[in-house]
Amino acid sequence: MSSCSSGSCGSQEDQQAQMAQQDNAITRSLGKIKNKILVMSGKGGVGKSTVSVNLALGLAAKGHMVGLMDVDLHGPDVIRMLNLTGTLEPPKNPNDLVAPLQYNDNLKVVSLEYMMKDRDEAIIWRGPLKIQAIRQFVADMDWGELDYLVIDAPPGTGDEPLSIAQTIPNVRALVVTTPQKVALADVRKSLNFCRTVEMEVIGIVENMSGFVCPECNTTVDIFKTGGGEELSREFDLPFLGAIPMDPKIVIAGDDGVPYLSSGAKSPAIEAFAKVIDSVELRLPPVMAPAPIQMASADSESSDCGCGGGGCDPDKCDC
């Protein structure tokens, strides 16, 4: 009563109505997306964005309709790695959805940098603003029909991955690590996060596993290898592949021409092609059927055509 007398009651009701409206928009948007993949890691600098960008490009090159959503809000890199220069164009009708950036016919991209006039401006946001931004990425963008939505997350288990887990039902995690023990210790936290929020993990990718010699194009194990595969055995998870470090990956990323999904010949490209195949095999682009509510067997009366006494497939209209 004190809230209503102070004039805040109506605003709270308006906020709840707006939230419900946005929930409906999120449900509609996600209903058109067959597979949602969160690329995450407890450790920074393991190449999550490189994996996310090239995974999206690789799946799109196979003919799938793909969306790439960058929720690393404080350090969005996806736009630069794809050399996309467009800016947000508001829809003519305020009620229309916003068009994502179109990389090619099969790949749509959304990043906070797409919406900023100055891409070098620092994003100084607390949790609620980040949560709302992620919800708007899903609700307000015109993703359309997608076979895959690849989501690039920042390191750790904070607001962004938690918001994705709470906003996008049935999202699956692809966890990236490097072979070193320090990285593996942080990645274990990510795997335990997935268990806590009941997010299925489709597999582990070991990035920077060995080094591709720029002279002879062979892989040399000057770095430690095998840590990601050991971790997958420890957690009883699929191991999707080990990608060696190739200097050309860094150059291509800076130039906005992703290398791992290119047609060049390299042990790194061959290894990543197997990762894409493994993801496609585990998550085929098939929409799961909607659950059917059956009439209760012990109901004496029912609005369903079956009536009481159980479901009759010849009469069922519920």
C-alpha cells in the first residue's frame, strides 16, 4: 500500500508487464532456432572467440543457417575478427525487430560493438544492465530461422554465462581449454558451473595444442598437449579435438579474415574441420518436436475430445 501511495505501484506493474512481453518475444525467437551452443571457458586467453567465429563460419559453409551472438560485453571481438563495419539501423516501425549484421547469406552476427557509435568506448556496466542487454539480443533481433546459434561468452562463470543459462533453455556448452594445468583448473570450474545450472556439455576442445611450424607446416609439441583430452575423460565428456597453434591464425584474426574455416592446408585447419564435424554430428539441425499433453487417465471429465478414461488417438484434439 505504501508503494502505491508513493506512486511506484503502477511503474512496478508496468515493468512486470514489459518483462512478460519480453519473455514472450524471447520464446518466439528461440522457437525458430534448432540448436544453441555456448562457447565458454573458465580461463581467459584460450581462444574462445577464435573457436566461436570459425565454428559459426564452418557450419555456415556447410549450408546451415547460423547466428553468431557475442555476449562478451566488456571485450567484444567478433565484429573485428570478421571485419564487419556496419552499424545498427533502427527499424522503420518501432514494433519491428532489429536486423543483425549479415556476414553472408548463411551467417547473421550480433555484438554490442554493432550498436556503439564509438567502438573504443569502455562498457562500464553492472550485472542488471548486462542481463538486460543479453535478453534484448535474443528478443529484439531478427534472427529468423536458424539451424545453429553460436554464443561467444567471456571467461568465467559470472553474469553473462549465467544469463544465457537462464534465458535460453536447452542451450549446450562447448568448453575450450589449453593443455596447461593452470587453464585446466579454471576450466573445471566451468564444467562444474554447467552441472550446477544443468547445462549439457557437448564436448571439450583443446586449443593451442602444439605449434604449427611456419617453415615445414608440421606440428611440433613445444607446448604441453593432451590436457583437454584428460579432462574430458575425468568428466566423462566427449573430446571434440585438439587444435594446434598456427601463426597464421593470429594474422588472419587481426586482418578480419578467419583462418581456421578457410580452404588453406594446415594441421590446424584439418583439426578444426573435425571439430565442426563432431558438433554437427552431436547436434544435427533438426527441430525437436513440441511435447504433446495427453489426457489424464484417471480424469472423469475432460475438455479434450477423448473425454475421461485416457487418451484415444482417434478422438484426441488436445
